[in-house]
Amino acid sequence: MKVLVFFFGLMTCLYLVNADTCKLSNSMAKLSDMVDECSNHIRGQIQKEIDASMHYLLMGAHFSQDRVNRPGFAKFFFHAASEEREHAYKLMQYLLMRGHMKHNLLETIQLKSVTAETKPWANGLEALNKALELEKFVTNSILNVMEVCEKAKEKNDYHAVDYLINEFLDEQYKGQRDLAGKISELNRMEHAQGSLGEFLFDKKLLKEA
Amino acid sequence: MRQLVLVGVLALVVQLYAADDQCHYSVRQQCSSLPQKYTPCSALFSGAHTVMGSLRDFVLQHILNSHHYLLMSANFANYERQREGFAKMFKKLSDDTWEDAIDTIKYMTKRGGSMDYSRTLLESVSNSTLKPIALELTEPESLSLALDMYKNLAHKAHEIHGLVTKRSHNNQDIHDAEVISFLENKFVSKHTEIIRDLAGHSNDLMNLIKTSKKDSKMQNQAGLSVYLFDDYIKNLY
Ligand SMILES: [Fe+2]
């Protein structure tokens, strides 16, 4: 009952704000010279960044558990989750700057498509490998967006391509390098020391900024 | 006799849910014969287990809301809307909600819980509560929607608080002082502040629009009001 009253309250609050009286009359400049094909692909990339963010969030949650107890890994992955969310925001900002972030905003982010396929990771090494795979997937997807924007029929969008190279590809390759380095290091430590390797590596991750 | 049975049942319940004395036992057992598979010790105690599911929903609702605010921010940042204040405010709400989601996950795992989310859980959350209905909203509409979304979240926090407040239920100890303290310190007053702010903004803006439409012969007078209000919001957030 309480819930019902509550929802009724919600509805009335929204209803009270009548849309028509609040609309301002407008005459707009026409800004965008961006090709839809290109901007749609960038939109698609926003969703992929959000998906990656959710993936990392789950990894962070996994390594925080009492029975797993790898706070260093958890910190690393939570940080990655927030970073991916920032990437999505940056792409939005880019589309806004180009005047191509107006209609059907809801389609830009959907949480439903977030993978239900994620299963607990057996150990830190497996998670890092999975993360590297994920980053490679994202990199390929960006490369694909660049190709579309460069070859767009009506107009080559060099600016979008340049932006993606400087702001995204650069970071992707650095991120992949970092992950690959961590994987080889952890691999060696585990080879020599077994579970002590992961324990020590975790403490090292915890100390990293 | 009845008391004895009750104690027995209670002991079982404690074993099942809180497992307060299991860790020492299992470690001792396993230290005496190493090859056995190790059953991990759990951080679960007190009534936290009773609200893990609700906390999971709570986290998901935060994530949904955070993404929604991000899109609302984008809606006001496009060159046609050009509302820097609104865009800034919604970005801040989005960031806050995101951080709270992560903090709640951390808290759950601190209390021995876990955060798997399956598709069904995700659907139940997005069906049962405020779904993003529209994003191309006018300024007052966006404020009222944000207000509703925050009330919804606050309501959930209070609900979870209520679940762990009772001393016992069906002989099960469900009271959990720590969950209560977490919710109170992290959410309860913050939500109240935000709700009050948003309600104030919402009413301010509506009054500005209504009076400027009534008083002036020019239809566009409301445009100036909203512009000034946006500027005010920009300095506020
Ligand atoms: Fe990314």
C-alpha cells in the first residue's frame, strides 16, 4: 500500500510539471556537418565503453570478496571501471561538440546488454588475461569506428579520426602494454612461488597509485 | 526440554547463517589433515545476510540512475539546449551516484557478501522501479524527474534500514547495527539534502516560468528566467 501511494506520488509530481507551458520557443542554428554513419558508430562505441565498465565493476566486486581477498586486484579493477565510464562520457562530449548528440539519447546507454556471461574468475591471472582480451576487443572496435568515419561516403571525417587516435588509441595501447606487463610478471611470480606469487603481487597492486 | 530444542534450533540457525564459530573449527580440522579441501572462512555475522539481496538491487538502481543522469547531462549540453548549469548538475549527480554504487559494493563484500548480477536481477530492478522514460526533457521536467528518482532511492535505503532494525524475526537474529550505521552515515542524510535541494529548484523554476509567462506580453520572457536560473545552478554545483 505504502508503495502504491508512493508511486502515485511520483506520477503526480511528474504530471504536475506540464510539458507544454515549459517549452521555450526556439530558433536554432544548424551546426552539424557530421555524417550519420560516423556518429552512429561513435554512439555504438559509447555502449561498448559502458559494457567494459560493467565488466570491470564485476571484477572489482569479485576480488573484494572475503573468500577471494585480493584488495589490490579489486582496487585495480574498480579504477578501470570508473575509467571506462569516463571514456563513455568523453565520447559523448565529443558528439556534443560536433552537434551530433541530440536524438534518441536513451539508445546510447543500455544496461540490459551487459554480459550475463561473466563467470567468477579462477584467479588473478585469469582476470588479467580476460581484461587484456577485453581491451583488445575495444581497440578493434575503435579502429573500426575510425575506418567508418574516414571512409564515410559524403564526407571524410578526419577530425573524428584524429580525435580517436589521440584521445583513445593512445590510451588503449598503453593500457594493453600495462596489462601484458602485469601478466608476464604475475606469471613468473606464480611459476616460482605458487599462491605466494599472487598474494605478493596483490600487495604490490595495492601500493600502486 | 522445549528450551533445549529452541537452543538447538538457534544454534543451527547461527551455523547456517552467521557461522560464528565455524572458522576456527574448520581451520583446526584442516590443519590436522592437510590434503582436505579448504572451506573458506566467512566475514558474515549478525543480520547482514538478510539484506544482501536488497543491497544488490540498491547497487543496480544506483548504476541505472547514474547512467541516466549522464544522459540527462548530455541532453542539456547540446548546442541547442545550451544549459551549462543543468549539464553540470546532472554530471555531478551521475558521478555521485556512481561512487555510491562502488562504495556499496565494497561494503557488501566487507560484510561477507558478493555482487554477482544476473540478467534476471537486472530486469527485476529495471522493471520494478523508475525506468528512464524520456531524456529530451525540458528544464523543469528534468528537475522533477531527478527529484522522483532520488526519492525512490531514499525510499529503498529506508526499506533496507527497516529490514535490519528488528531485534529478531522467527527466532532469527536479523538486527544488524553495522548495516544501520552504514546506511545512516552514507545515505540517509545525504538523500534528504539532495531531495530538499531538488524540490526547491523545481519550485523556484516553475514559479519563475509561470510568472514570467503571465506578466509579460512577450512569450519569450520565460527564456530569460530559465537562462538566469541555469546560471545560478552553474555556480551552485
Ligand atoms: Fe575504454
